[in-house]
Amino acid sequence: MNHVSQLPRLLSTMKITSKISDDTWNNVPQGDIRCRVHTPDGVSVGDFNYRTKTGQVGGIYIAEQFRCQALEQQMLIYMMKDMQDAGAKQIWEVVSKSMGYKFYSALWSFAYVDSAVHPSVTGSGYAMDIPHDIRTLTVLHN
């Protein structure tokens, strides 16, 4: 594989369009955010969605040609900044063991929780505290 394609891309150089709606599950006005990411020339990179006040990650998707370029980490930092500004203390995601899905970042190793990952749900998943000084985090190449 060409080593140039493995260099980290900066999320800040991409176009992020957001759709903000009410988080009706948790009764938080304008607390549900859905983002689509495109390159400056319009190529779809992926998307992510989250709930600000509760710290829940709804999902992250990155198109295959953009994977392994540190974009997942940048998306997590993007979400955590927004979550922290809304008062969230933790970032988390419910994950079914049967899905065989591992929510993982090279920047953090999320601890698997066998019981409820958050008081508002009964499923298990991954959770971690949002660092106090999130704006100083460095993106690591995976």
C-alpha cells in the first residue's frame, strides 16, 4: 500500500455538516447531533452521531479508503468537546457482544463494561471519562 495514503488526515480540513435535533429519549432540546464528513472536493468520508448531554456515541462510520488515518480519533475528540461543553462527564456507547464489534481507538483503550454502561440503558458497552483538558489531546496515528 502506498505510504502516503496512510498519513493522518485532518478532520479540520474537511467539510462537516451537522443536523441538530432534540434528544427525545433523554428529553434534551437540541441534544442529538448527526454529522456528515466530506473532503473539500465533495467525496464522502463518513459520518458520526452523538448525544451531547448524556455523552452517548450513536455511531461512527468511515469509508474504507479513509480508514487508518486517525479520523476516528479526531471524530471522538470533536464529539467529546461538544459533550463536555454540554456538561457530560463521560463518553460511552452500547455494544452488543453478539455483534462482535469492538469500539476502540488507538488514542484510548475503552474498558468493556459487562453491566449497564449508562443509567439510561440496560446494555453493556464501552465507557470512559472525558478528560478535563480535552483540547490538549494529541491525535496518534494507529
